[in-house]
Amino acid sequence: MICAKASRLLIARRSAASVREPLVSVGVPKDDRFQVIAEHDAENFVFDPSYLDLRRTEDLVIIQIIWNEGRTVEQKKALSQGDRRRGRQPTQSPS
């Protein structure tokens, strides 16, 4: 049986990979990889379980992408469109 820490590490690595692939697909260089993965205790992780009519559980994963100068609006839109094709709803429009 996989221990809880190993299970969380596996989830973190899979999450990192699932973010990385779409970024590379819209032109971000493969070596441009800087990811921070932080886990929070329940008392330090506050969210609305049904905001915008989307159901969330304690297993919620939040992904924040910071675009540095040099990324085009087209790249940002392409990433957002890719999220929609994969069934994800971006929380903010690219600008």
C-alpha cells in the first residue's frame, strides 16, 4: 500500500506534468520550467465548495500560471482554449 506522503508526491508530479505539457504546446521553451507545489492544511486552505456552480472537494488543486513579459496574447489564448478542450474552465481571461 502506498503511504499518504508518497501518494501526495505522485499527485504533485502528475499535476506538474499536466501543466507543463500544455505550456510547451503553446511555445514555452521546454527548459523554461519553474514550478512551486505547496500543500496546505485544511485550516489554511479556504475555498467555496460551489462558487460559479462548480463542485469542489477537499482534494481541490489550484494551478496558478504567471506569464512573464514576452509571452504573447495569442499564447495565453491558446493555453486557455486548450484548457477548455480538456474540460477545464479557466478562472480568469487571458490578457
